[in-house]
Amino acid sequence: MKFRTCLFLILFSTCATLFSQRQPGKIIVENADFQDINQFEIPDAVLLTGNVRVNHEGVIMTCNKAYFFQKENYIKAFGQVQMVQGDTLYLNSKYAEYNGNVKKAYATGDVVMRSPESSLITDTIHFDRMKQEAYYRTKGLITNRDNTLKSNSGTYYVKEKKYRFLTAVELKNPQYVIKSNHLDYYTNSGHSYLFGPSTITGKDNFIYTENGFYNTKKNSGHFLRKSYIKYKERLIEGDSLYFDRAREFSSGTRNVKITDSINKAIVKGHYAEIFKKQDSVFITKHASVRYQIENDSMFVHAKKIFLTGKAGERIIRGQKNVRFYKTDLSGKCDSIHSDQKSALTKLIGRPILWNNEKQLTGDLMHLIGNNTTEKLDSLKVLNNAFIISKDTLGAGFNQIKGVNLYGKFRDNKLYEVDVVKNNEVIYFTRNDQNELIGIEKSACSRINLLLENGKIETITFFNKNNGTLYPENEFPENVRKLRGFVWRIDEKIKSKEDIFPEEEKEAEIKIQSESEKEKAKVVQPMPIRKETLNYDKKNVSKPKK
């Protein structure tokens, strides 16, 4: 019996507690200079005037005049209305209503809502104490330190200290302007989360994203879906972009593309760093550079590529496994150094060039351009110069070996070559009917070649000695190749796709597969209202690729 009694008391106590928790407290009038009840004019209401102050579970409301409906636990306030929730929220207006049963407030007329971090000015606002959310559907102006935000509607989450805007919002800072149709802004940290078409416009840069983050305190951001960063002469695209305004630094990860309009170059790779102050770019992981040369393009690949210097003085360096391709010229080397001001490009470390069907090797190669015509001017092969070309009809090889080689270009095509010092030659001589006359082996101090459409038209020997023209059947196979002969035509780079080694091509397929999967995972957090996109259509246009 005692056990049942105790159990009943516990259950009764618990139920009473839960019931009391569900029951809202009554609005308490703490002060009013005058109180009156007029059932004819305002039934069931108490008129409060003069220094009115009421309290409801921690929320203090003050005003000049109020109608208090005790049965409904409801109050209407007029004149210099202020509602205060601890030290977290201050709400001022000309008029307000508050329902103590559902803990909801409504304020209108020159509304100002303040928190320790920000203030909002609007015409009408609704506040739900249960959810700790305030929302407005009239034009609002939010001030937070150096930032001001304008929007047609928004919601403020008190606990998170966060504003959410789902219509066109504009955040202004002395250094930039953010526009978006879905922006989550945290007033305490200054963090902004951007969803859907969004832009950040600065004095010297412009950012577009459809899924991004920006820290308004540190002036840095991270951008994902369909994002790009645009400077005056440079456009940066990629699956993932980072931006630091203070350092004037940007970086990109996966499918990075940098378009340099001034230098007519496109840089690609899967990781890049851009330092605007130093005017420099570093790119790696499937890195390549494409230059515009008159009506043709030069494609260059290296493990690491560095671009430094302003327009007209740009220096480009490629390190490790350099490979390049142009319609009539391709090659490989360990590293490359190109100086735009001097128009000099150095191929360093086991360089090899293929010009049509000719193979050139040496210890060091220089390609010299002409900045006025923007065309190739000349070529130097220094130390151990070696030219090999296959005989046009037979199985043999024409070979020229010397110390240095000097070539000249016309319309970006090699038309004259001089090989000097300690020259050795093996040459298959043919008549006008392309019949083989014999195989010449000789030595001389200098050789001059004139070319037409990539083929040798004229060959001139200077200070020739010991030259002999052998009939083909009298020239032994074991002496038909000069010392150091290596025919590497199977390594020739025949297209822009071939600038990448096979292992990088395989890795690229895997990266692109992963990239497509990541893009498929991206889901818009909320539907975007199309009618608010006008400013994007007018001011934002994705650059053509």
C-alpha cells in the first residue's frame, strides 16, 4: 500500500511538473503611471499609460501606452516600444504586439533590432521566442562592424547569431561587395556562406561562385561549385579555389585553369598558387602552359611550372620532364627557362627537338624569338650538336654532327642551318629522279643547309676534307652511323595530348572520374527564386572556355 502511494505521488509530481512546463507564464505588469478598464471601448483590456513596463519570463517590454488582455495573456504596445531579452536582443519600434501563450512578438514602424554584434533596421519584424528566431519580409539594413547588408527579407537565429537571406542580398564592405540569393551570415564570426549564383566584387578582382564561404573578418574565402576569380588580366577557374584579399593570394585545386589575356597564355593543372603582388603563378600536377604564337599554339608540360614578372617581362620556368609541342616543332628536356623580355627560351638538360622529320640533339638549346613580330627568329644548339633525318626513300639515315648548330626561322619554320667545328657527315645523295647515287661520308669545318617545307634542298660543305662518295653496296652497314647516333623517333611528341607522359594520362582519368563524382554530390540547400537573379544576368557572365 505504501509502495502504491509513493508511486502515485511520484507520477503525480512528474505529471504536474510537465504540465507546469507546458503552461506559459502570465505577463506581469511591473509599472504603469495610470491603469484603467473600459469595457465599452476595449473589452477585456487594461489600459496602461505612462512609463509602462511589463515582464514575461525574462523579456522586458517598455512603452508609452499599452492594452493588456489578461485572459488572452496578450499585450499591444504603442509609442517608443522596446523589448529586451537579457543582453542578447533589443527590439525597438513604434508599435508591437506580444502573445505570452505562444511567446511570439510582432513589431512595426521604424523597427530597430540590436544584438551585441549587429543591428537591423526594417519596417516590420516577427520574433518567435520558442524558436529564438526573428524574421522580416520588408527591406532591411543590417550593420555589423565594417559590413552593411541590404535585403528584402531575412531570418535572424538568436542562438547561432546568424542571419539567413533567401532573396537578393547585398553585403557592402569598404573593400568589396557580396551579392547572393542565399547567404548565411554569422554576425559574431563574420563568416558568410554563399549558395546559388553569388558574386564578390572588389576594386581589382571579381569572384563568382555557386557554393562558397567568405570570412569577412580575415578577408579570405573558399569557393567550390562553378567558381572563378577574375583579375584585370587573369582569370582563375577550378573545382576548389582559395582567396586571401590581404595577401593578394589565390590558390586552386583540381581542374585549375588560369587564362592570361595579356600574355596570350592558358595555364592548366591540378594545384596552383597565384601571388598578385609578385605577379607570379606556380602550378603542378598535370601542369601545362599554352602560348599563342601567331596562328599557332605552343603547348608545354612540366612537373612544376613557374611564371613570374609583369606583362612584357614575364619569365617562365618548367622543372622536370619538360615536353612541348607545336605543329611543326616538338621536343623534350629536363627543364626550360623562357624570358619574355629577351625572347630567349633555354632548353636545359638532355634537350631533343623534332622539326618535321628531323631530330636535333645537343647539350644546351636556345630558341630566340622576335618580340616585334612575335615569331621564332633563330635556334642555337651548343655542344655536341647532332642532326638526324631518315633518308626519304631508303632505310638509311642522313647525319650531321658538330660542336655547335645555328638555325634561322622564317614564318616560324626552320629554313637555314649552319653546323660548325669538327663536323662529320653521312649523307644519302640522290639525283633529280630520287635515284640513289651513293652514300657520302666526309668531314669539314662548317656545313650550311637550306631547307624547303622541312626538307633539305641544298647542302654546302666548307673546308671539306676526306670526303668520299661510296656506292651503296660498298658502304658497310657497321659504319653507316656516326658515334653517338640514337634515333628516338618513337619518343616524338605528335600532338598536344602527347605532352603528358603515359603515367600522367592514367592518373588524369582517375582524377576526372573522382571530380565528376564530387560534382554529382553537390546539392542546392534550398531552391533559388528565379525572379531575384536579374542582377546576375546583367552583371555576371561566365567566360567562354
